[in-house]
Amino acid sequence: MHYICDEASEWYPDIEDMRKKITAKTKAIVIINPNNPTGALYPKEVLQQIVDLAREHQLMIFSDEIYDRLVMDGLEHISIASLAPDLFCITLSGLSKSHMVAGFRVGWMILSGNKKLAKDYIDGLNMLANMRLCSNVPAQSIVQTALGGYQSVKNYLVPGGRLYEQREFVYKALNDIPGITAVKPKAAFYIFPKIDTKRFNITDDVQFALDFLREKHVLLINGRGFNWHEPDHFRVVYLPRVEVLTDAMGKLKDFLSTYRQG
Ligand SMILES: Cc1ncc(COP(=O)(O)O)c(C=O)c1O
């Protein structure tokens, strides 16, 4: 079951919706913090409410924190496991994003808290690791160096840095397009704008993405690809340089000036 993240509250998870979706069969809560596709960073109060909910129902917490080093505006990432030492938490991360080495395939999971609650699960993981997964030893040898010492990614995240400036640009460019509104992302490198479906008569977001791709040769991901429930969002990855983003946003503006679906 997918819970709603609330655009009106900085894209934080809607705790009441999460609560409603817990049933007798629910085993775990999954969060992605910082988030793909919204670029949200969850503050301590929100994380605490998720922990309280997990505690109340004795649920495991899975937290994908692969963007934890890609945080802007002087904000701080808080790992949910640090708030839940009495629960069983699995924190996932890797070097793909912070060190831009997705091809190295270096990632990890951290099991913490009350492991007694998850004996079967841990046995299963060990069996899988022993029988099926080959460890990526050459790439693993860079992990310690990569995680310690000088973090070059920090220069990307402050004014004048690539990711920061690209975010500023794309946020403004999107909000300048009539019919598009977007919440400013605080972390990662995604933005998840809203499109006024009435204005463009959009009922199918895949069709919208395909029409734009065919006409302007720019690929967006439709919001429903992220289990969003309406055809009124799409994701932009703002990793390309500002010149490329300028071209892409210009094309989107131009495309939407005449687009009507149907
Ligand atoms: C939320 C999230 N977790 C994990 C990954 C994993 O990336 P990789 O398989 O390259 O390590 C991604 C990549 O897009 C992601 O967005």
C-alpha cells in the first residue's frame, strides 16, 4: 500500500494516511528520505511521528537514504534509525549519488535496533548473501576513503555550486510556465511539478510525456510512474548543466503554449 506524500506540506508523508493504511498484515513502513521524486527532506518532527506509528504497531522501518549527502540550504539530514533504537530498522545507502559512481554498484544496508524482532528476516538475508550475492570487492575497497575526509559533493550544494544553481534555475523556470507549479526541493536532484490538467485537458500522463518526447525530444517521467494517484505530476531530473536545462525548459514552455490532450 502506498501512503500519500502531501504537496501542501513540503511533500512530507501524510501521517494520517499512513495510519489508515496499516492493517493486521502490515510488516513495515518504507520511507525514502531525502526523497525521489519530490526532493523533500523529512524533518525530525515528521520522522518522530513515523517512529511513533511504527512503535505502536511494532513495524519494521526501511529507510532509503541514498541522497543523505545531497542536502541544501544548510539543512541537516536525520537518519530515522537514530530515533528508533528500540525498533528494527534497515537503512539503505550507497555511493551512487553522493559520489556519482552509479556504475561501481556500491551500496549497503544497515541493520539496527532490536534485531530479536527480525530473526527470520535476518536469517533470510544471510542465506541470500551467502548463496546468491557476490560481493563487489574491488569497488568495496573505495568505500572507507569515499565516506571519510574531504567531501567534494558539498561544493555542488551551496550558492555557485552546480546542483544548487541548477535547482534554482529549474524551480524558477518551471514556476514561470503558465499551468505549472512546483514546490522547491531541498535535497537530492529531482523536482516534482504539478500540471494544471484542466488547462491542458490532460487525462493520461504517459500520453503527455510521450507527446512532449515526440515533439521536443525531451524525456520526463510521468507522475504515475511513482504511484502518484492523479495524472497531474511529472518528474524532472535537474542534473544537466544550466544551458541544457534552459533549452529543455524553453521547449516545455513552448510545447505547453499550444498543447491540448485528446
Ligand atoms: C531512492 C533511490 N534509492 C536507491 C537508488 C539506487 O541507485 P543505484 O542502484 O544506482 O545504487 C536510487 C536511484 O535512482 C534512488 O532514487
